[in-house]
Amino acid sequence: MMSLIERPISHCLFTAAFIIILALASSFHVAISSSSATSPSNVVTMMGLEAEALLEWKASLDNQSQFRLSSWVGNVTCHWVGISCNNFSSISHVNLPGVGLKGTLHTFSFSSLHSLISLNLSNNLLYGTIPSQLGNLSKLIYLDLSTNQLSGSIPHQVGNLKLLNVLNLSSNGFTGSIPVAIGNLSNLITLALYDNNISGSIPQELGKLTSLAWLNLYENNLSGFIPTSIGNLSNLSVLWLNNNTLSGPIPEEIGKLGFLSSLGLYMNNLSGPIPASIGNLSNLSTLYLWKNNLCGTIPSSMGNLGNLASLSLSENNLSAKFLNPDSLNQTSFAGTFGYTAPELAYTMEVNEKCDVYSFGVVTLEVIMGKHPGDLISLLLSSSSSSATTSTAHGILLKDVLDQRLEPPRNQVARMVVSVAKLAFACVETNPKSRPTMQQISRELSIERSPLSEMFGKITLGQLLV
């Protein structure tokens, strides 16, 4: 799985920018609050209602969760763990990620927190559905309920949160379709619904989210065509729709996304040719289209992708014609891209490093007992996502080997580790990082020292250093 990641944009920069947004929002709320709201009696009443709402929710959680919220006593909520207030002592932030809260949101009285601008309950053990009353948080800018055990449909009332910049509901068990009402969130910058069980088609209405920079819908059960309205998302930087069952062509309109840096459409049922307009994406650094039903000629316009660093087109039915820079004649290249170096999709610079890549793929296929395309693509995607890096690098070497064979021992184990390490070096995305065949031959002839740790504990991350 990938994470939001997914993610080639610097998370730190985004976080800093968002802190500024929240600070401005709090100041704005202070500036427009009426004098009546600041009267002592109203402040006391407001504090009491907010405290009552949160204490009622706390009481519905399990005992361990209540212990973690032991500071939640009395009416002075601004001193409670995970709670921040504005200048009028009204709750503006509920920030409780990763504290092990277990329970539902059914008793959470959202309408009582009328000043709330940020709600972060990610990485907990919350389950059940999202109450429709969530849509009453009219001032909400940031909503993160990711990595819980929430289920059911995403309520259409989410579309009432008109000020929302970030909506992250990823890594839960949501079902049903993407609410059309999400298209009303004109201020949305990040939409992360990945790693759920969401089905149906991608609504055309998402094309109205013209402020959107991150759109991550991967690892769901989405079907149907990619909407042509996606071409309206002129500020989009990251688009991950992989690991669904999307069909039909890649829309020509995708070429309008001038700021796009990362595009993942792999592991779908997309068909037809790669649109020539994809060559307009001058900022694109990552392009993954592998394992679809794409066919036809790879467009020569892909040669315009000067910033492209990671490319995977394997497991399709593609052929290519490339323009030889030294002549006006086109040369043809056809066949499977499962064994050829990815740079051959946009250059005809055939050299030893291309052969080294093919050697690495074949070597991995021998020790794995199957084509390593999925594993190579996972390692490629980890280069642009810290969450995916953690997942890929944590895979045990023994788990990717051919499971029909007995686990290697002693000298054989040492040789397998050495061969695997060389094979992974051969399939490096950057050709300059690959060894030469002479270096490979030299390494294979060296007598191996005993392994520094048990074979069964060696991870891919240790072989990729």
C-alpha cells in the first residue's frame, strides 16, 4: 500500500503551509466575532456546552481511551490534552492522532463545537460510521480521520464543509461511492480517500475542485472511466488512481495538468493508446502506467518529459517509435517492456546499462520464481513516498523468494543474499547507479563472509543500501 502518499511533494512544506492557514483562520474568526459572543455569560455557557459534548464522547470510549483523556475534567477545555482554543476560549482544534482511542463517533456532538477549524483523529481505533452531523462543522478547514476502522458510506453532508482545505479519510473500511457533494468543496487542496473499499465511478463533479493539489484515490474498487473533467484541475500536482478497476482510455484532457509531478494509473483495466497530450506534462517526474491493457505506439511526445525520473510501462501491449536525435529517421522498438530498461521508453540511447537492467530483471525472476514487475514497481513508487518506502524496505527477502524451494542455508544463503543485492542494484531507476557487467562478474567471484544476521531476518531495505 501506498500512503498519502503518496506523495512526492514535501510533507514538511505542506505542513508548514497548513499551519499558516490555520493561524489565519483563527485570526479571521476572532476578527469577525460579534461583541455579544464575548460577554462573560455567553463565554461561560459556550464553554459548558463544548465541555459537555466532549465529556459525553469521552464516556462512550473504552476504559483505556478514557484514561488517556484523564485531563478532560471540568469546564476549562483549553487545558485539556489535544484541545486548543481561540481567543474567546472556544475550541478551535481537536488534535488527537495516534493516541489509541477506541470507540465510535456516534456520541460526538459536532454541532456543539461551532468554532472548530481542525479535527485530527487519525491513527486511532475508531470504528462505526461517520455521523451526518459532521456536516454541521461549517468553519472546519482540516479533517483527518485516516487510519482507523471506520466503515459505511461517506456521508454526503461532507459537502457542506465549504471551507475545507484537507479531507483525509484514507486507510479505513469505507464502502459505497464517492459523494457527488464533495464537488462543492471549492477550497479543497488535498483529497485522500485511498485504501478503502469505495466503489462506483469517479464523479465528474470532482472536476470542480480547481484548488486541488493532491488527489489520492488508489487501492479502492473504483470502476468506469476516468472523467474528462479531471483536466480542469489546473493546480493538481499528485494524481494516484492506481489499484482500482478503472477502464476505458486515458483521457486526452490529462495533458492540461501543467503542474502535475506524479501520475499513477497502474493496476487498472485502462485500454487504448497513451495520449500524445501526456507529453505536455513538463513537470512530470513519476509516471506509472504498468499492468493495464494499453496498446498502440508509445507517443514520441513523451520525449518532451525532461523532468521524468521514474517510468514504468510494463505489462501492457505497447510498442514504440523513437526519434533518433542524429537523424530525421524514426527507429522502431517493439516487444514487452517487462525486461527492458525504463529509459528506453523515451530515449534510444541503448548502452550496457540497459543490458544490466535486463540482467537484473531475469536474475530476480529466477530467484523469485515469477516476473518481478510488481516488486520493482513497488520499489519505484517508494522513491516518491516515505510511507511506501517503509513498507517496501520492510519486506523480508525470504518472503519474495520462490516459495516452492526450501529456504537456503549456510553458503547458499550467503550467495542468495549477494545475488539479490546485485539484482536490485541492476534495476535502479537511474542508469548511472547500476553496476557494469564487469563489476557484477567480479562481485560474484568473491568468496562471501558469514551473514551478520539470520537469513530469515534480512529485509529488502538492507539490500538496497
